[in-house]
Amino acid sequence: MTPLSQILDRWRSSRTFLLTAHANPDGDAVGSLVGLAHVLALMGKTGHILVPQGLPDRFSWLTAPWPVVSSPPGLSGRCIVILDCADLDRVGTELAAVFRAQDVLNIDHHTGNTLFGSLNWVDPAMSSVGEMIALAARRLGFPLQGHLGEALYLALMADTGSLSFSNTTPQTLDIVSEIQACGLDLDGFQAKLQRQWPLAKLHLHGRAMQDVSVRGEGKIGIIRAPRALRDQTGATLEDCEGLVDYVRRLRGVVVAVSLREEEDGVKFSLRTWGEVNVRDIAAELGGGGHPNAAGGSIPGPLQDAEERIVQTICARTGWPHRMD
């Protein structure tokens, strides 16, 4: 039996579910969670979606069929499905300790997934976990329409750069075509997705862009969101999302880096157009991701984290490490 067939059999034999994904979930994780909940609800199942930090505000317009909870309800008798996690620890230290003792299903598309589940459906050839959930819905005979289609469309758009990244395949486009044929309101979807910025986020992004710098003879672009800047603008950690994409567009930059100062260290994001495998760089720094998009966290002050990241990139690429 294929991994998908095994997963579907487990879904059919289970009645109550708990769905979760990596900490600080992105568009693919959130869209996949909500999309899978709709698929299971169509199967007559019940359950909860576990997001300890709560759904990010920018995705609050999604309609989920089940309650979204911040702590795990009773786990006895539940089928636990973990989405978009290359490693169990990515759900967070406390939850990882809880789930390590449980029978969990692992659905993911990251290269290097540790296969931590009792059942593992891991396929790096997939553009997104959303694409995998779409294939499961198709196998079950459910059309990709309504709130299900909207959630999966978000997941697909998030992890393919709105169908601009090299992970966009003919199958990806076929699924997108089906969602649109099933009645997705593209104007309405984009209005809900794009009109989510608070004024503080706009101020944060403007100030951060003024301080962009380059290293490695202009091949490394760096944008920063120190805690002091967030305090000055009234922005939140979530408002830092998307900063790295500005630097990716800078002429000459091959690897874009964003740095977000947090209470226990620095969250970093790496992006490239394919010339460098940033997943390997992130892995060397204790993180992970995809060849063109990766990230992780580093302890210590922002400036030290920046130097460590630049050193790692330069060591792997042969670019000069001096200050530009």
C-alpha cells in the first residue's frame, strides 16, 4: 500500500482527530490544517485544530469547521496528524514531548524529514502540504470547492510564491485549475489575503528597509527587525513576516537574509532564486526548510547571529566574508 492509502485507511477507521503543524505556522501550514479539517469533516469526523499561538491574524478570515485551540484537549482515542513538520521538535518543545509518546501521522514535503510518525507520508516532490491534502481529497471524491478550496489555494500560493517558484509543477497547476473551476472568487480571495496589514506593520517594514545592507560583494542581502524597532513602531513578531522578500529582489543579491530578534535569540529566514541551496545552510545553523526557502533560530544577540550566518554562507559559497 502507498503511504497515502495507509493514511486514508487510518482516517476512515478513526472518529476524532487532533491536527497541528509547526510553531508560528505559515500559509501552507494554516491552509493545510484548515483544508484537512474540512476533508475530515466531509468524512463525518470531528476534532480540533491545535495552534498554540493562535491562528495568525493575517489568516483569521479562513473558515474552519472545527474549533482552533491553544492547548491539546484529551488525547485518548484521537488520531493525531502533524502537518508540515520536518522534525517533531518543530511543533515546539513542550508539544514535542507530549506527542513523542503518541501514535502520530506525519504528512510533510520537506527534504530531510526524520520520519517521526507511526505512518509517514513525506514527498519532497510536492510543492506544498496543501497539494498533498488536495490529492487526498481527490482520492476521497471530494471536489475542491468552498472553504476547502479556499484553504488549499492559500497553502499552494504560499509555498509556490503564487506559482512563481520552481516547485510549481503541472500537477500543482492542475489542482489550482480545479479549485478555480469549482468557483473560487479570486478577487475576493486576494482582497482577504492582501488587506491584512496594520499601520504598525507598514511603519516597521519601511524603517527596516532603510537599514538593509549587503555582504559578500553584494551577493548577501540582510534586513533586520530588532526588538527596539518593533517597540518604536508598535509592531508585533507576526508583522515581521515577508521582510526577507524585499531583499530577495535587490539586484545582485543571491541569498536574502532576514533577522528577527526575539526573547530567546534571533529567528532567521533565508531565500534564494535557486543558485544556492539555503536548506543546507540553515541545517548547518540548526534549522531547515527547502532549497530556496529555509530558516531557523540562533541564540544570542542579533549582531552575533548575523555574523554567524554570514560566515556560514560565505564558507559554503566561497564569497568574501569582509564587510562591504
